[in-house]
Amino acid sequence: MKPAPFGYADPTSLDEALSVLESEGESAKVMAGGQSLLPLLSMRLASPTTLVDINRVPGLDAVVVGDDGVRVGALVRHVGLLHHAGAAAVQPLLARATANVAHPAIRNRGTTVGSIAHADPSGEMTSVLALTGGSVTVATPAGSSAVDWADFFIGPLETSVHGPAVVIDAFFPALPARTGTAFEEISRRKGDYAVCGAGVTVTLDHDSRVTSARASYISVGLVPEVHDLTEAVVGQSADTADWAAAGALARTLVDPDGDLHASADYRRLLVGVLTERTLARAAQEAQNR
């Protein structure tokens, strides 16, 4: 199919982009990488009157790494974040999750912030933003403000951002001391949307005993969720902790839907398997941090 007719604007400043969005109203759409938006246009599942292409807006293509975390600009491509050594050192989940995003051609053009703004519950980066306790910065004609991940995602493919606004960056906080991470997903073919995926963090004390275990899943809920699994393994040694118990607890906390790719019961089974597997890896990493 071909997209419905639409106008096109390529502003050269953020103020200009916001002005176009304000004049066009809710029927305008922002485009950065376009890897989610363009298929929707081609299938006529989205029919904006105007595409506002922000690729010529300066200052949105930087990855800023600090002791407190990583800030990713709206025009940073997945591949750029995947290979950013500084970002991976401060927040390893970024590279681990980005490596699972679709195919190389899509990672070369698609943007991390665009993926988050798309709010697809099967997207890797929405889950990582939630698990790290991150936020996004939303620019409007009235100014810019940070929006916590829990307030940003309100439904599948739906965020709390309305009116003339551009999500200009995403912030991923740094890991606490003695914290390890892992990320794994299962899909029918490499690069397909995951049937189920899990990102986890494990924090240890100085005696290598578990003080925190948390997980977030993809393709399981309608919006990103973070589940605290600490009670299943708290105080246990990282080498001998009962990660299977944590996986069993995780299965009771999720409420997946079934579809043509997997039943709800199968997804719940995968949650347990992936949780046990990834927590064990994260705990081993935490001992070396």
C-alpha cells in the first residue's frame, strides 16, 4: 500500500519544529528515524496531515555520559548507542538491549528515543528505560520538562505527551555500586519482535549477598513494568542463590496476553525461564563490579 497524502516540514531549530506542530495540531507527527512510523504510514494505520522531520534540528544527536547516568539525544541512532563504549560502561543495559533491536539496517537508521516515544510494549528500549528508573525530556512551546518513565507510558503505543511537543532526549541513570545486569529475549527468528524478553539487575552487598533483584519484560504487558523479585533471594549468596524461586515468583507477577505468536501460558513460562537465566548472569557480573 501507499501512504495517504501528507505535508512535509524539515525545521532547522527546535523552536521551528514546535511552531509547526502547534500550527498543525494533533494531526502532525514527528519523525526522527522513521523505522516505526513509515510502516504505519504505508499500511495507512497512521494518516498524519504533516510529517515534521527533526533531523536538521541541531543538538539532538549527542550521547552525554556522566557519573549519574547516560543522556541520549533524540537523533542518536541505535547503532551509535550500541557502539558507545562510555555509555556501556556506565549503563551496560543500553548496549545489551540495543543489540537485540530488529536488524542492522533498522538499527542504522532507527533512533533510541524514537523507539521509546513509540511506546511499543514489545520494544527493548521502553523496558530498559523502566528498569533503570529513567525519564524523558519533553519540549513544548511553554518550555521543557522531565517526565518519569512511569508517567510517560500510559498504554500500548500511547504516551502522556499530547499537543505540540517533541521528546528531545532520554536519561538512563547509572547503576548502583555492586550491581550487575543481563538482557535476553526469545524470538521466532533473529531480528523479529520478541515472543518474550527480560532485562534484569542484581545488587550485592560487600559479602556478595543479594540485596536487590529486579526485572522488566518485553512483549508481556501492555506497558513497561518493573517487578521486584528480591524477596525470593534476599540475603543469599550470589553463587548459590535460588534463582529458580525468583523465576517462579516472576511468573505470578505477570499477566501476559496470548496472540498468534505465543499463548499467555507460554509467555508466562518464558518469563520464568528467562528470569532465572538472566539473574544468575547478572549476579556473576555484580561480583566483579
